[in-house]
Amino acid sequence: MAGDLFSLAGFVHADGLTPFSGAASVNFSIQPWARAFSLIEILVVLAIITLLVAIAAPSWRAQHNQALTNEAKIVLNRLDLKQRQFMLRHARYASARELPSLQELSASLVAHYRLEVLTDSSGYALQLVGTRPDLSALTLSHLGVLSESAQTGAP
């Protein structure tokens, strides 16, 4: 049988010996039941992959949220600079419509935060409010004080 498999594949030398013929004879016949993975083997592999994903997903989500928060802080600082420039030019603070949009400053934040500008005669506060409850709300005052607060629910 082994010679037939090798002869079909073209592995027979001119002397009639197969490449693996020698001291030990090897049977390369494949049993019909041994051609694929069993259902149990596939389920075990899927269970292991699921377990690894379940362990890694919360950590990945926390890192993603932290990256979004860091980018939001950078955007708030840029908006603060724009607000101060507007005050020097117009002797008043800018509204949200007069400041650059989040899309202009950071395209990735648009889906996760919305900008709110609170102004009065004595100052202003720039707020980035998360669109998901697991993102913190960030506020930067005219004094340069940055505060971060957890949201209790989706806005």
C-alpha cells in the first residue's frame, strides 16, 4: 500500500525503492476517520479562544477609553487656547459655534464626545461629555483647572 501511495505521487526511484525505504518500514496509509479534526477538538480550541478573549477584552476596553480620555484632554487644551485668542480679538468669550468643531480638532473624538461651552461675564468652562457611560466627562475652566468626572448614565 505504501508503494502505491508513493508511486501515485511520483516518489519512486528508478530502482523501485521509495524515498523512505530502508531499515524501518513506515505505513503512510490514512484511515478514513483520521482525515479531519473531531468536533470535540474544534470545540476545545474554540473554548480556549473564547476564554482568552474574555480575559483580554476588559483590559483592551480600559486602554481604549484611556486613550480617548487623553486625546480629549489634548483637544480641551487646544480649545482653551482658541478661546483665549477669541477673547483677545473680540473682548468676549466664544460660544460653541464660534470655536473649531470637534471634527476639525480630532475626527476620532466626534463619535465618543460632544462639546459644551458654558460662558458668562467672568469666565468660561469647556466640557467634553462622553456619549457612552463608561467615558468620563472632562471640564476645563478659564482658570486652567481640568476636572474629570465619571458619568452616571448615557446623556
